Amino acid sequence: MGAPSHKGYNLTLLAIFALVWVLAAINPYNRADWALENVLSSLFVVLLVSTYTKFPFSRVSYTLIFLFLCLHEIGSHYTYARVPYDEWTRSVFGHSLNEMLGWQRNNFDRIIHFAYGLLIAYPIREVYLRIADAKGFWGYFLPFNFVLSTSLLYELIEWAAAEIFGGELGYHYLGTQGDIWDAHKDMLLGGVGALIAMIIIGLINYSRQRDFSREWTNSLTIKHSAPPGE
């Protein structure tokens, strides 16, 4: 028997995200930046929809992807450097999040980079397990590595976009807020998020899989003693 279908649940997530996307498109702070921020996310959604029949993800993965995309839409609406999360926390809890954590800048962009690693590492692990048949150590290292490499790639895309468009659009899209180490910190946070996700998954699997240790050990053993091509 195949995996159970959760089409209704997945369609609900898609419908809610479509609503969030429309709301974020209404009177954004900077229309050009909103459009630029949504290029990759829109392509990603199209890819997920177009491959749904051949490669449906688990409900957990779709939920994590949904949460990340919704957070991204908030950033695209306000521009990442202007998301008023501090005002929201002050109005709801009566305290400033920046003051509690000692932040001196708007860190919504840093939150999103951390969320990218934390939320997207699991769906990426699912791809590696189901397509590349990654096992043991590699089922945890490869998703972590993918998050780090794509975080690097995204920083290069940001830099290229800022160089190409320049001016106010390039400034809003890059969103460094004067921090010369912004790209490095963003990549680090993505990696930390992915590492936490893999540790949590590893601990869960360790407690539930009887052959966890054996699979981990086998994944690190040499399979072919001779170098290829010799």
C-alpha cells in the first residue's frame, strides 16, 4: 500500500498561504522590493505544486514549509529591516523583544535565516532519504550541508541583485542595516537552525529506531576498497 493521501490538508495550507500572499501584496512598504523578494518563493511554490503528484512531501514537511513561507511574506510586505515585531511584542506582552534580548537593530531578517535552517532542514532531509537513499550519518549531514550551501548562494544572489538594481531597491533587498558582517551572521544562523533541527530528529530516531546505531555505523564504513577509475 502507498502512503496515505493528505490532499485536503495540503490544499488547506496552500489556500491559507495564497491568502497570506494576497494580504502581503496589498500596499507593501516598497512594491519593487516586494516583487523581488517574491521571485524565489513564488518559483518554489510552483515547483512544489508541479511535483506534487510524483513527489508529495509529508504533512510535517508541508507544514514546516508553509510556516517559513508565511514568515517570508511578512518580511516582503514590510521589507525585512522594517517588520514591526518589536511593536507587536510590546503591545501583546508589554515588553520590547529587542530590549529583553539586548538587540540594537531590527533582527527579523536574522530570525528568518534561523527559521530557514530550523524549518526547511527536515523537508530537505526527506528529499535525501527518498531520492538519494541517504542513510545514517549522511541523512543528517547532507541536509545541514544543503542549508549552509544554499544560505551562501542566497547571500550571493542578494549581493548580485543589490549591484544590478542599486539605489533604494538594492538597499532594501540587501538589508544589511550597516552591519558589514551581515551575510556571515545570516549564514551562521541558517546553519545553527539546521543543526538544531537535525539534532532533534536524531534524538527522536535514536529513541525509536532499534537499528539506529548500526545504520549510523554502516553509513561511515568503506563500501569499495579500490579508488574509482583505477
